[in-house]
Amino acid sequence: MGGVGGISDREFEVLKTDYEMAREDERTFATIQAAVAGIVVALLAALATVLTQTCQLNHRAKNCTEAPALFLAIAPAIPFAALALLQLLGLVATLRSYYLRAVEAELRRVAAVPLGELAGVGLSSPSYAALIAEASTMRRGRSRYRILSILVLLITLSVFSGLTAFIAVSLGGRTGLVMAVGYGWAFLLLVADVTSATVGGRSTFLRLAEQLAARQNTGLLTGSPPRGPRRRGLLSYLVLPRPEDWVKWLLIPLAFTVVVLARDLAPQWGRLLLTMLLVEYLVYAARYQVNDIRGYAEDAAHPEAAARMRLPHPADPAARRLVVVCSALVAALRLVTAFGVAAATGLTRGLLAVTAVIAVAGMLYEYLRTAEARPGSARRAAAVGLWLLVGTGYALRYAVGAHAAGLPVGDPLLWTGALYAYGLGVMFVLLTWVLEASAYCSAPRPRRWYASPALSAKPHLLLLLRYVRGVTLMSGPPPAGSPARMGCGEVPVLRGRCALAAPWNLAYWGTVAAGAVFALCLAGLHPDDGAGVWVLAASVPAAALLPLAGGPAARTLLLAAGTVLPAVGVALLAGPGAALFTALPFAVCGGLYTSFRQQSYRDLKHFLPDLTATTRQTAARALRALVGRATWDDLTH
């Protein structure tokens, strides 16, 4: 069978047909895009004309029309839908452009036919799509074309956003606030998608091509292919920056619930949800986004980068710039949204105070991180400063939750609980960091660890390894000819005994001391009461001995003793309600400490995926037992 350029006639016909179909599709879509663009302009003009005749937006008009507020609020949704459709068509056009150029390049390779009219310019092989791309793409096009294209986008988006903002401000109140939040997020999503289809078009095309490669050998009706490790997308990150920090989301509702039960207060669940939205999802999330931007390169090189699910780090520098810009814009939008909601609900003063504390702690954290990376004697001091600073966020969260429950700022229960939460936070983070430090190490031989160069720039992690017994941290790279290296991130380095003066042990003992006072405040007891004396006598010794235990069994026994004995004694002396509150602080602190001492960094970071997989397996076993093995096999095979 004959062929062209090393491929068969049939393969050449497939390429040619595919190219012709794409070109025909391009002509059709160009007509549709022009029509939709005209509709967008007409809709914006008509909307502006109609809205200026309403009394709410034009108070000076004599013959104005009183329009319903709901009508005015949803009016911008019509041109926004047309803008979104135009963007979807633009994304398809971008993908088609890259694909056409790829097909043309293959056709030129197998059947290059020079154009005599263009021989004088040195164009040996013609390409229509490549020639158009030289003029009309945002990456390689003419500068004047790019400037005009950007002006068209800016004018269109500015007119729409300005008109929508004008309506929201004119309506004011809750309607204006809902408009600002709803249209603000929708507009940001539109801008991000426009950017990914223009400046980030190449990265978008390559990512979609990779997805197609994973699915192309799977039948249309045979289900999705098995998923391998998948990097997190930008939209997922912007919606929830750090899902691995889900534990922190529990602090405010836990503090709220404990205070409500201890003081027998009427729970204000709406206030709790609003507080969590403002503090956790908006302000703290914006703070994390700033932190991730500053540590962008470090996070990408982390040994467990995929499990940490931080800011996406694509290969293309232009795409990386897009990621950082989008994250910064969303962080700013989060803060604007937070203060807009606070102003509408009368929480501006409280949110200002919380944001100020978060901002000061954040700036101090970034300063210490920068200081510890510089050579000199101040590195250790900066690392210790970081160890002491990390508990402030936990104390703040407890105080916010307690105040949302109804505690005044000067209440002893608020301050003793904040002190306990501070110690708990320091202990929690230090235990996490020493496990994280192990992920930067490898062990060609047992007990001889070699740290990667990246760890030397993080003294707040590196210094913690010195307190781990049974491990010798070697200097320099592993010797040549060493056996296959084992990643130390899978080693439970804290399972054995550690130095008594280890920072996490000191933080644990400080938390236990603060927890004893906190427990008495929760239960309404005094140190000179019989129940109060029993709490201190039964829990403190067991708590103090916990770091001295040499294995998981001994730690679990001491944890049970320090939790159950005080609870039983207080239940007999002061009632079962007080017993629960006296056992809670040590149960939380000791439980966390014992759990961390038995985990590796890999276990810690893969906890949620492993828990999800275990839950699915358990549910599958239960369902199989319910329907029977024969039915189960028939359904799954």
C-alpha cells in the first residue's frame, strides 16, 4: 500500500479529514462568536437604558418607574450569561487553534508543499493556523493586537462590573450585599477563565491533552479509567485553600459548644455559622493564600507536595504567574467580602480586632521565616520565635468561639481556655513539624539520616530532629554506593523515647498545667474543693508521666488513667456534668500527643484519603453482606 511521507494513505486521509473538520468548525464558531459579541453589547446598552428609567437608580427622573428590587438585582445576570457563553466559545477557539497548528505541523512533515509566492520570505512550508497565531495570540501575537484585545476585554468587563456595582450600591442593604458577594465571585470566576483561555491557553491545552491521553483507550460506555495521582487544580484551591488544615475548622465550633454547655447558655447557631464564615473561610483563608504565595517555590519542592495540596505549580512560567495573580486577587476579594458582610451584620468592630491579630501574627511569622533563612547566629532565635508564635492562632480561635457563644472578653473561662488552646496549638504544630522534618531525610542505613539541602533553610524543622533519640543526623549527602535510600517520612520517629527537654514535651506539660485550671473553670470548681483537689491529684501525675512512657501501650494506659480517674472521682463528688468538663482538657491534649507519637508524616498527611478509603471498604463489605455475595458479584463484575 502506498503512502505519503512515511505514513499510509489511510493515516494521511484521517489527518486531512480531521483538519478539514476543524477548519469548518472554526468558520462556524467565528460566526457564532461575532453574533454573541453583538448580543452582549446590545444587552449591556439596553440594560443601561432600562435601568436609568427606574426610580431606585435615577432619583432625579420625573417619570421614573418603581421596579421591584429583585428585578434590579437579577438584571445583570442576563448579560453575564452572554459574557460567559462568549468566554466558553473563546476557550473552544483557543483549544482549536493549538490543535490545528499541531495537525498542520504533522501534515507539513509528511507532505510539505512550499508556496512559490512566499519563497522570497524564507517560508519553506506554509501553515495558515501558524501564520494567524503569529498575529492573533496573546502569547506570540503582535503587540498592537494584544493591546487592542486586552482593551476590548477590559472595557467589556469594566462596563458590566461597573453597572452591577452601581445597582448593588443603589439598592444597598442585604440585597446589595448579596449582589456584591454573588456577582463578585461569578465575575472573578469569569476573569480567571478568560485568563486561562488567553495568557494561559498553552497550559490549558496541554492539561486537557493529558486528560484525553488518560481516557482515549477507554470505551465510551465502559466507565471512567482508574485515577492515578492528580495534582490539585487552581479553582479547587481558590475555593478551599488548605483542606489539610480541617482540624483547625473544629476549634471555633468546639469552643462555642463547650462554653454553651458549661455555662448553660442559649446557643446562637446563626452567629456561630456567621463567625466561622468570616474568620475561617474568609480572613484566615486569605492569610493562608498570602503564606502560600510567599512560599510558592518551597511548597512545590516539598517531598509531600501533592498530599499538602497547596497552591498549584504548573510547569509553564506564564501559568505560574497566572496562578499567583489569581490567588492574590481572591485573597483580596475574601477580605473585601468579609468586611462587607461584617458591616451588614454589625460585626465590623469584632472583625477588625480579629483581623488585626491575624495580620500582626502573620507579619511576624513571615519576618521570622525570612530571618531564619539568612546565615548567622540569629537563625536559632528565629526558629524558637516561630515555635512560640504558632499557638496564637489556636488561642484566637478559642476566644472567637467562646465570645460567639456569649462570653464577655473579661470572663476567666475565656482567658484560661485561650491559654490552654495556645499551649495545645504549640504542641500540635511542633509535633507536626518534627514529623515533617523527617520527610526531608533519607536513611541508606538504619539510624543514620541524611537531610536534603532544602531542610537546612528551615531551622524551625531541622532543630527539632536533634531531640529525637536513636537517630544520628549526618552531614553532607549520602556516600557514593550507598544502598537504596528509604524515605524517612514513612518512619514513626516519635514512637520510642525522646529527649525530655524536647520542645513538644515542654509544650505538652505547659498545656497540661493550663488545662488543669481550664478544667476547674469549665466545671465551676475551685482548687480547695474536694472535687478540685481530686482533679489535680488524679490527672496531673498521669499527665506528667505520659512523655516518659516508652511505648504506645504505656502511653495509652496513662492517657486512660489521667482521663477516667478524675472523671469518676468528680462524678461522685460533684455530679456527672462536672466530670465531663474536668476530663475533657486532658483527654484532648493527651489524645493528640499519644496519636502523634505513633504516626509517621506520611500517615499524618494521608489521613483523610486513607480514612475515606477505609470508609468505602467498610461500606462495601456491609453492603455485600446485606445483598449477598452472588448479587454483589453480579453487580460488580
